[in-house]
Amino acid sequence: MSTPISADRLAHLRRDLGRKGMEVNDKLTRLLGSQNATLQTWKLPQEETPGEKPEEKLRRFLDQISRAQKRLGSPQWGLCVACGAGLADAVLDEAPWQELCNACASAEASP
């Protein structure tokens, strides 16, 4: 079970998720509009998906952000969606959309 999030941290995380969502949406819009949008400098979650198109990566990332926004403030926030292990606060502060613990992310990346 996760510990409750302070109101200040919750507001900060909501703001970070909203900003990242807008940033990803902007990249996706530019990419689909054939404008100059590159993903080379972006670290996207589970990037090792073979054959995935850039717009598919961005849509998947946007979906992940949306799921994180829905979980934020709930008992499921901060828990791995695969195994239920707690995610480190430092990880969530850096990437509040994170859904998987290191062990599950590694297992998912392995064939």
C-alpha cells in the first residue's frame, strides 16, 4: 500500500504530468502535420518496441501520461501496475508517468 501524497507534492506532480502531456501532444501534432519534429533527444518509455513508428511511440507515451493522471492521488499511485511493488519517490519525481518497477520493466523488455 502506498503512503498518502501531500497536497503540495500532488499539485506539483499534476502540473508536471500536464506539462509533459502538452509537450508530447505538441510533438505528435507537429509530427502528424509533417512539420520538423524529431524524437532523437527524447527518452520515451519502453523505446525498444521494434518496428514502432514515431507517432505510435508518442501516442503510447501520451496514453501512459493519461493513465498516470487518472491514478494520481489514488491508492494505486506509485505502485507498479504489473506486480504492485512501490516505485521510488525519486523515480516518480523524475518521471511521474512511470508505471513499472525496474524488475517488471526489465522483464517486459526481454523477449
